[in-house]
Amino acid sequence: MSFCQYSGLPTDAASIVFVDAHVRNRHEFINVIQPHVAAYTLPHDVDGVDYITHTLEHYPCRGEAIAQIHLIAHGFPGGMYLGNGQLSLTTIERYLSSLREWFLDFRHQNALHSCISSLTHPFISSQPLLSQIHLYGSHVTTGDAGVEFLDKLHRYTGADVQAATTLMGHLALLPE
């Protein structure tokens, strides 16, 4: 069974993972990612949001809609460091047009899927599927800044945004 079938997503929807180059032992993360999930390292010398947007625009399986984006990077209250920049409350407005593009193919595919479902199964309510962003970075959700950041990211991408609420990485493994 493919991941897409398991997750309840259309079989031509996909997941993609971006691991920031500044994350120690990032190769350990990449090595455990399932083979059918695309994984990219965000270079340390480029704007991470621009790199993600460019990658999604030129994804090798164009026509295969990205349904889930996983970001693994260092975080801070209300943001994450991505490449040589950051996606945060102070920068999110600058990236508005890019963020709206992240799930464009998925939204189009989802609308088509819902339309076809309503025609073929008129008595079954067809709930639209949600795209998802998963953030793995310490402190991203901390405080009011964290809550506001997640809300804006949701509003600008249309995605269900989920983020770690505990410390991530090797420091999280230390005994208290």
C-alpha cells in the first residue's frame, strides 16, 4: 500500500521533506525518510522559502500534487530558520505570493476530485482534503508569536499546519 493510499490522500498526491543544512546530523533524518517521499536539503547559502517554492514549481513529477510539506529546521518563537533566511512573523508578508503557490496543484486536483465525486456519488458528501505543513523545529509554537505564526501560515497556504510543541533534536534527549 502506498503512503498516499494509507493517508487517505489521492494516489497521485505526494509528500516532500525539506531539511535545513544547518541541522546537525541532517543525513540521519534523510536516511530514515521512506523511499517514496522526496527529500531535499535546504542549502545554507540560499533563501529557504524561495528554494522550497522553486522546488515545488519544478517538482520532478509535475502533475503529482504535493499534499504534505515537512520542514525540519532550527526554530524560534514564531518562526524557523530556512537556508540563509527565515520564515517568521516578521518575514511572512514578504513571502505571501510564494506561500500561496505551495499547494496550488493540490488545490486544483482536490477541486476536480470533489467535483467528480459529487457527480459519481451524488448522495455522499465529499469533504475536500486538506493540504498539510508539518514543522519540526524547537520553540516555533512558543507564546503568542508562535500561535500567530501558525495562524498566518495556515491562512496564507490554506494548509492544515502542525508543529512540534517540544524541544527537537539532540538537546531534547538530555535528562532533566
